[in-house]
Amino acid sequence: MPINIGAGFLFPVLPLLKAAIFWYSSTMIATSFYHLAVYTLVTVALISVLLMAAWWLGAKRTSPAKRMPYESGVAPSGSARLAWPVPFYLVAIFFIVFDVEAAFIFAWAVVWDALGIAGLVQITIFIVILFAGLIWLWLKGGLDWGPSRERNADFSQSLRKSSK
């Protein structure tokens, strides 16, 4: 006589199976959090030990010469609040902004086949907005950091005003 194993056979086992799956998944989560907690504690302990070692090994004596600002071996003179042009800083900021946008475009390029035509439309709009920003920046003079008569005149006037 063959044994009939049907849905009725699994009915009493099903709650036990669900409980086993829940227990297994909860222990997996608990194990993951345990590893994260150990990693966090080791990191905090290492940082604390390094900071305490730096404090303990560091110099404790100060002098007026040590408290002076260091200017390449030259004693500072005058005010540090002069109106100097900052084109190099602007170029660095522009580079960072457009470099981050390039990272977004590279991420899009990795999954372009999965995004389809909607992804192509979205990245096209993104690039058009970037290009419009670059044109606006160019028209405002943000990319002109070479010598020019107008900027040199503005700079010399601001130097005269700050020296008064």
C-alpha cells in the first residue's frame, strides 16, 4: 500500500517550518549586527588609543614664538584681509562640480542597457542642464582667469581702498 503524502501531511509541519525560517533569519540578522558592533568597538578603541598616544607623546610646553602664525619662515606683517582675486579657487570648485557630474554619467554608462530609452532621455536632459550651466559660467566670466584690463583695474582699485 503506497503512502499518500499530500498537503495534509505538511499542514502540521508548516508552522514549525515557518518558525525555523524565522529563527534562522533572525539569528542571521543578529550575527550581522554582532559583527558590525565588534567592528565599531574596535574602530573606536583604536582611535581612542591613537589620540591618547598623541596627547601623551606630544609636547606640552608652549612659547610666544610657537603661537605665532608661520609664514614660510618670515614674520607676518600687515593685515591678511586683502582683496586678492581667487580664480584658482573658482576653477577648483568648477572642477569638483563637473567631476561629480562625470561620476554620475559613468554610473549611468554602466547600466545604460538596463535603463532603456527612459534612461537615455534622462541622461540627455542631465547633460543639457550641465552644458547650459557651463555656458552660463562662461558668459558670466567664471572661466576667464587670465589677465585682463577690467579685472586688473578692479583689483588695483580694491588695493587702494584697503590701504586707506
